Amino acid sequence: MEVKEYTELGDFWVSAEDGEFYIGLLPAVVAKLGKISFVDQIPMGKVISQDGVIGVIETEKAGDWLMKSPITGQVTKFNTRLNRKPELVNKNPIGEGWIVRCRIPKVDKLSQLGEVKNI
């Protein structure tokens, strides 16, 4: 996935494509966590709530780190490449290291979530 623009929400970046939103960890957060060795698989169809725990990431520096959702929405896809290669989050956090794709109710443009930044 190629990200051209995104917005920052807490520890996460959010990007839009075809009416859905990709979510991943910001590079500064990844740097603080260190090498990532495991990312909890978030099931398709799961409804996630803003600030609710959606899974755990196992990291070199922080141990088990709880992921708290930056949005309220429904998961449409988990990045299954992270099952085999969790280090993608370290190598390319904004892009291949995305974690989930979601639908966000009543939001159809990235600018509705916050300031849009270009890469």
C-alpha cells in the first residue's frame, strides 16, 4: 500500500483509500517501542471503539504494548503479512506496516479526522 497523505491521531497515522481507512503506528512511536516481534491479529468485522484496547504488540523495549484504537469503526481487514513479518512495522510504518483497514461511520474524507499531511 502506498500512502500519499495521512493524519495523526494519538500514536497512529490514518490514511484513506476507496472509502476505507488504513491505520498504523507513527514512526516516532515505533522508534520508542523498538523492534516489534508480534502484532495481535484483529479480526475482520470487529467493532473497535476510540481509546479501547484492540490488541497487543510485543516489542523489544516496551514488552507487551497495548494498542488503543484512535477511532471508532469496524475492521474490514487485518494486515496478515504481519503474522509472518511483524518487523514490517519497523521497516515501513507508514505503508507496508499498516495494521488494520476500517470503515468509520459518518466519515468519508480524511480531512474529517484531522489535519492532513503529505508524504
